[in-house]
Amino acid sequence: MARRDGYLKLGAFYHEGGHHVAAWRHEQSDIGEGVESLVSFAKKAEAAKFDAVFLADGVSVRLKYPEAASHKAHSGVRQFEPITLLSALATVTDRIGLVATASTSFSDPYNLARQFASLDHLSHGRAGWNLVTSGDLESAYNFGHDKPIDHASRYERAEEFADVVLGLWDSWDDDAFLRDRQSGQYFDPAKLHPLAHKGRHFSVKGPLNIPRSPQGHPVVVQAGSSEPGKELAARTAELIFTAQQTLEEAVAFYADVKGRLAKYGRLPEDLKILPGVNAVIGATEAEAKEKFEELQSLIDTRVGLALVSEHLGGVDLRGYSPDDPVPVLEETNGSKSRQVLVSELARRENLTIRQLYLRIAGARGHWQLVGTPEQIADQLEERFINYGADGFNVMPPLLPGSLDDFIALVLPELRRRNLFRTEYEGRTLRENLGLRRPPNRFAQATAAE
């Protein structure tokens, strides 16, 4: 294959028991309720030189399908709130990045800016915020709404939310805090920048009551792939977590988003694109397939129907048989990009509902790979060298075994091909991702006057 400069980047995406929807039922899955499995996961990923640990989040229990909810681990119930958890992991790791999801739909920008700035200080520059919006009704009920927030409105709010957070992170110049005992001056008031934001959704005076963080500000991650999501990412994000099923789709997405950066004064290297990948690995292809089929055999039909419903935007499929063709449905207010991805997969391959849930149960719409270490590495390399990805967010289907397999079997093959690092390049998440440290926008403006 042709060469491409640089190493690919890798995230390690944690989910209790593993990312396969039936992983928790497997006898080798770790579904303990303590922090020990998370500490082990983070330490293994750091020893293997992954760029970051990645945690998803949600703010509701998914009870739309009550007959399925009690049978699935992917029900929105989580062991820990992620920012609290990553603060704990910061004390037992040294180099790996710590990325947590927090929704702009149900958060306050001042509090969120303060939490992630704190995490960046605690971790000495390893924090990342995964910016998402939330369109589900069950979450809306928990924050005073009686209906879901429509897609356009939640992205409008997200745009302003991101601006407020980024502004608050620049409340202080890097050298604002003199702490001069002789003069008695604690900080230089000329290097303080109150935000004084007044917008449609937020009124925030500022400044943030935390000094500027080690990275300048935490790395901004974005997970939306809809048209508004891509535009928001091109303007504000430094890393995108996305999902594409084919090489052609991945290359098109990569070119589309990277092509939007210039109008915001940004360079292609200012944004890294890391699609999700779920890899079942065996010493032989037959062994890998056997591992995968063992997980597939544990899927409860009720869970499968609920899974398809969620990925088609929350449509009610209880009147359908699992062996009916996937119906043509109206687009809902849920995740637009995931609805399109799953619907197109069903149409392209003429799948029944059962066949569709079997296709997405392992990776929930992300890229599913089953094969030997060489086969897995071949496919990762193909996407990387063809500019369909800058790296991947690895979603182990079964924990701890699948992460162990990826580290022991796939990483040596990637290193043999000079595709992945043997040592961290720096101490911060930015340094390891190859992202520049952002200047303080207010300090720049003052200097230019």
C-alpha cells in the first residue's frame, strides 16, 4: 500500500462489559460495579500508547421498550458520571488523554467549562470534551421539557453553547496569575477577559474562576455527522468521532469536513477524524468468526428490536415481526446521521429487521470487523492511507478480552507497518494528537490593537 506521513491516532472507547449489545451476557465479560475495571482499562490503553480513553454518556434510562430495557446493558444506566470518573482516572494515569461526553442540550456552559478546565488541570493537560446534542424524550423529561428538542433548535443552542465555553476558557492569559508576595499582586487585571456574552440561549458575564488550563483549553471533540453537525465540527471541533460503513463513505466524509475548515481560517491538520471500529480478532479467520457468532447468539430478540428502533430515531417497531423487511419510515427528531446510515444499510442489503439488528449489534452503526490481526490491520491501513480517517476510536466488543486482543495482536502488526507509535510524543493530549496549542483569542485581539 502507498505511504502516508505520520501515525494513525487511536482512542480506547470504554463500555461496561464491552460494546456488543449482548456482551454483558458472555461469561468472560467484566460487568463489575466498581472502578477497578475502568482503572485496568485505562492503564492497559496507556501502556499500549493509545491517545485517549473515551467515555460516552446519557442522562436517562431508556424505558421506551420496557420489555427490552431490563435485558440490556446499553439501557442508559452507567456506573459513573464520566467527568467525575475521569478525574479519578487522572490520578492513576500519566500520559493518556481523558475524553468525556457532555450534552449541550441539558448542561450549563459555565459549569461545563469549569468542570473540563478542572479536569485539564488535574490531568496536567489531558482533558477532552465530546460535544453532543440530545434529542430523546426520556432525557428531555429529566430537564423540565415535555417534548424532545427538535434537531435544528438543539444545534442552534449547541453553536452558542460552544462559543460560550470556548470564550470562558480564554478568560485569563496564560501568565495572568503573578502571585507576587512582595508586591501583593495576585493577578494582572490587564490579563483578565470577562466574556460579557448575551445571546438567544445564554447570558454569561464571566470570567471563568479557573486559570487558563495546561492545553490552552481541553480538546474539543464532536460526534455529530449530520449537516449541522459537520458545520459545527468544522468551526469548533479538533477531533470528530464518526461512523461510516464503507471506504467510499469514509473518504467522502473526510474530504467534506476537511474541506469546510478553510472558511473558518483553519488548516486540515487542526482537525482529526476518528471513526469508531469494533474488531473481533482471532488467530485464524475461523476463530474470529466463532468468537463473533458466540456473541451474536446471545442477542435477545426484544433487545434487537429496541436497538433497531433507537437507531432509526425512536420509531415504534412493536407491530412488526423481526422477519419483516425494515420498513420505510419518516425521518424522526433523533440522530439524523445515524438514521441515514442504518436506513441506507438496510436498503442497500435488503435486510429484515432481524438481519439489521444482527448487523449493528456489535458496533451500533460503527464499522464492524471480524478477522485475523493481519486482516484487521489491512482494513485500518486502507482507510488511513486513502484519507478516510486519521485514526480510529476502538470499541472493544467484549471486555476485557477484546481490548487485550487488539493490544497483543493488532498493535504489533500496525507497528510493524510503521503505522502506530511506540512512545508518546508529548505529555498533553494535544501534543500526542498533533494539535497546536490554541492562543488566547482575547490576548491576540489586545495585542493587535
